[in-house]
Amino acid sequence: MSEWRWRAFKIVQSLVERLPRTWAYALAVMAARVAWWFSPLARPRLEYNLKVACPELTTSGLKELSRLNFRNHAKAYADLMMLPSMKVEAMRPLLHLEAKDLEYLEQARAVGKGVMVVSCHMGSYEVVSAIWSATLAPVSLFAEELEPRALFEWYRDTRARLGISVLPLHLGGLRKVTQALHDQEMVVTAIDRDITGTGQMMPFFGRPAPIPLGPAAIAVRLGTPLLPVCVFRLADDTYSAEAAAPVIAQSTGDARVDEVRVTQQLLRHIEGFIRRHPDQWHVPHRMWEGSP
Amino acid sequence: MKIGLVSPYDFASPGGVTDHVRHLARQLRRLDHAVRIFAPSSRADVDFDTAEFYRIGSPISVPVNDSVARITLSFHLADRVAEIIERERFDVLHFHEPLMPALPITMLRMSQAANVGTFHAFAKSNIGYFYGRPLLEPYLAHLHRGIAVSEPAKAFVNRYFPGFPLKVIPNGIDVSVFHPGHAPIRHLRDERVNILFVGRLEKRKGLGYLLRGYEFMKQRVPNTRLIVVGDGPLRSSVESYISRHRVPDVVMAGYVPDTVLPRYYCSADIFCAPATGAESFGIVLLEAMATGLPVVATEIDGYMSVLEPGRDSLTVQPKSWSELGAALVILARDAQLRTRMGAYGLEKARRYAWDEVASQVLEVYGEARQIRAQREMVRSGEVLNVHDAV
């Protein structure tokens, strides 16, 4: 089964890779429409999550939002598929950054203990981190291992081509994260999904959800500043990133309490990002009790 | 000095000569010379401002020397070039592959400056040079001084044009880019011994022999990984070979941008260059050495002009995968040997730094200008001095 999924992915990918960018997006929009109509679980779950994030939405508004969300996600997938053949020179102009956000990054860097970028599953973070790592500074991605294995390896090699190290969420990966931070690098991770199933229940959009404490734990132990960042797509299919003021984890002696406090601080920023760009936050998974 | 660098190859696609021109230009500018580059380009948006880069013609792909050269064949651009030469009044025009159609050879004919030519290519034989000899010789006479990038490249040119004086000035490498200490690609930097290949995936680069050699080695030293950096026409057949033979732990990195390439060198333990011939100079070998990597390479003329076997490298017969595999086994098993060879290479690579190379090139420019001045004197003497005429 998983073997076939990988084959199908590779076939579609090698097709999309050869298409001009606009065509690839057109194909993505079509695929998004099909997926939106026929997905048995993803759409209800996504809509449930979006409703929690933006409770003021009407039914028709929600429907429109989830349609847009699928569309943006499909475009992000197309971006990913085009990544192997993308030229760095062509990529650089696609990313718009504002001075304010770079200022936050500099603040975090000034601490001198590396930077832990905490983000959420939003936008084409693949492309943005690739642009970042190929043109500015090395980036490590602290992310889950996918199934099937071949797909994960493809992901890893594609990112590595542009200088992104992919570190899995286990002990060996953790050791490398420590090393990378020690070498003043940026490590990117997301905290809006509990992948390993070890998250702590805490309020997210006012309702309890399992949230991983890993990034906060690293920050508390190493003194690394945490930088909340989200990336999103602009109307003309270029990308932008938004940062918030870095969170410095102060240790009070009780590690667990510190981790929870810092994570909650981060979550408030992440919530703000999601509220500002709900059409790009694609998490079609169960997050809260009561989700379909 | 006002210097014009002329390259026949597509400036927008990566290649040895293009890189050479780009680096030389940067180094000369650093030394306060005015530099202009002439080259064809398939894209208008190369990372050079138009004031210093003249885009002459658009390139087409021509198969030569088991590879593909992207050159322009637009002879009709002569007028435009003549106009630029007239306006810019160069002190020195430096032609790369001066006998390559159409750009360098056209410009060489009309140049009034001191002309310097650098020969990069090397091959067993060249039909163009052989049959073109009578045609090309008058062009060659326009060159005041010649440079070859290596002894084999020099021997190659002298085979067809004996007696043409050539000075060997090696290719340079940017030691500010290639040095140890870059952040590695972290997931490749584990307890495995990484073998790195860098090059276009085409037949003459010999990746097929490396794959077989790697299989041979993998049975003996399982704790290893092969990283293949580069893209090219053979990519799909390499991939299918890997999946058919179930070769484990091969990472096909694809085309890696220049900004990331040094990090791949820093993620490796052994560098392997299995080319089967037709390499005039091993620029990748120098990049590897500058990063402190020991080298396993084939004994072809171009590589041997850079390597000192036993000190910085192990060398093997070209096309012999078993020898290649054995050399890899030796290095993969012996961490001390790797360190020793790497350290020697690192020391040696400094001699090839661009500032070193550029100062040698400038010396040649000076000689060329002298020769040109002498010839001018003789010529003007013919006209002006009655006694000479008598």
C-alpha cells in the first residue's frame, strides 16, 4: 500500500517538476477542488479546527475558508514538488521579509545560543526555509519521519540539496539539534501538532489540546531563545514571513513548570498567526476532543 | 588596467571555464582593474550588472569531447563586438579557449589590444584543431601570450601547434569559500564514513565505476555512505541502477547550489573523482583538498597534474572499479590516513588560491603588453624610418 503511495507521489512529482510554475499551480488548484469534494475525513476535521480557531465564522464563511485552505495547501504541495528543479537565483526574489521581523531574528541571534524557530503547519515553509538556507544561513528542520520510508528519504534529500538538515524527532535527532544550536544555527520546528503522542494538555484557542513541550524543554535547558514565526503565501504567489518578539525561557528551577509556561507564551503568538491567516493553516487532524 | 575577459560558453549555466572567468574577474576587480566580461548567455538575468557584462549572442548546445558545450554560433554579432571594442579601448583582452567559435575567435581577429589566450580543454585528439590547423594558425598569431591551465592542456595544444609558447598557470580556487569548518548537512554527518562525488552526471565522469566500486567496498566496510552531487543526462539511469542492484545508502543530492556546495564537502570524509579521461584539470579535486578531504582519483593526465599520489590521494587505473573499490576500502578503514592526507591537501590547496593565480596572470598581461608594444614599434618603424625600408 505505502509502496504504491510513494510510486504515485513520484509520478505526479516528476510531472509537476517539469511544468512551468503557473501550470503546476493550475493543476494544484484542480486537485485541491477534487480533494475538497471527496475527502471523507480531512475536510470535516479541518473545518472543525478552523471553527475552533475562528468561532465567529458563519457556515458559508467556513466552507469558503476551508476551500481556500485546501487550495493553498495544494499549492504548497506543488511548491514542494517543484523544489528539486528550482534554481536558487530564481527563488530569492520570491521571499519578502520586513525589517521588523529581521530585527526580531537579530535580537534572538544576539543571545549567541542559536535560534529555535517555532512555527505552525502553515504556508510553504519548505520553500521559505530552502530560500533561507540556500541564500542566508544554514537551517535544520526538526520534524517527524514520514511513512513510507522512501517518501521520507525523498523529502530529506530534496531539502538537503538546498542545505537543510532534517533531524528526526528522537534521541539521535535531539543530540544533533543541540549541536546545531551550539554552532549558532537556526532550528525550525512546529508545535501545533503533537506527533509523538507525548504532548501536554493545555489550552489552545481556549480548549485543551495536546501540545509538544520539546522546543520549550530545549530552550529551558540550553537558554536558547525561541522565535515564533509563521510563513504565508501572498496573493501573487510569493511568500512572506512574520515573526514575533523572541521568547527567552527563564528557568525558575522547576523545569516542567517552566516548559509549560514558555509553551503557553509561544501558543499565544501562534494563535495570533493562525487567526491572521486561517486560510493557510492546514491541519486536517484531530486536535481537540469532539473533532470528527 | 582595462581588461576584457572573453568566454565562449553560456554564462548562465555552470561550468569550469565560466567559473574561472567569474572568479578571475572578481579577483582582478579587487586589485582595482577595470574588468569587462564578454560571453553568450541563455538568460538575461545572470547575476552580473550589464555595465560589466556584455551578453553576446545566445548559446546553443554542441556536443564535444564527450560532453555538451553551450556556445554561440552567431557570427553576425561581429559589428556589435567591434563597436564595443572601439568604445572601450582595452589594454588587455584575455580570451578563454581562444580558438573556440564563434565569440573568441571573432573577437581575436579584430582586437587591437594585447591579446592573451588561456587554453582549458584537454582531449586525446581534436579533429577541429587537426583539420583547422591552416585556418587557425593565423588567428593564433594574434595572441601575444598563451596560458595553459595544466601540463596536459599545454601538451595538447602544442601537439597541433608546436612551438607556440604557453605558460602553465593552474586554475584557482576560492579558499574563502572552500575551507573546513562549514556547518555540515547534519543528517549526513553521523557515524558513517561519507564518500563524496561531485560532477555532472555524464559518462566521462565515471560515476558508473564508482557505483560498482562502492558496492565492492560496501561488503567490506558496511558503515559507509555515498553522496552523489550533480545532475545530468545520466541521472535516471544511475537511479535505476541503484534501485535495480539495491545499492544501499546512496544519497542522490542532485544539483546543489554554489552556496550549499561547500557544506557538502564538509559533510564528507573521502572525495572520489572517477573520471575516465578528457579532464584537463581537477578543479573539484582542489575544492576537496581545500576542505581537507583525502582524494581517491583515477590516473588521468588532468588529475595527475594536481595530485601527489600517496601524499594527498590514492590513485587508481581509470575504468577499474575493483581498484577503485580497494582504494576506498583502505581509506574508509583508516581514519588516521584520511586525516594525514587531508592535512597535506589542505596545505597544498593554498598554492592554488585565486590571489596567487591572479598575480601570475597579471604578470602574463604585462609580458603581452610588452610584446605588443615591441611589435608596434617594429611595424611603425617600417613605415616611418627610411633606413629600415632601404
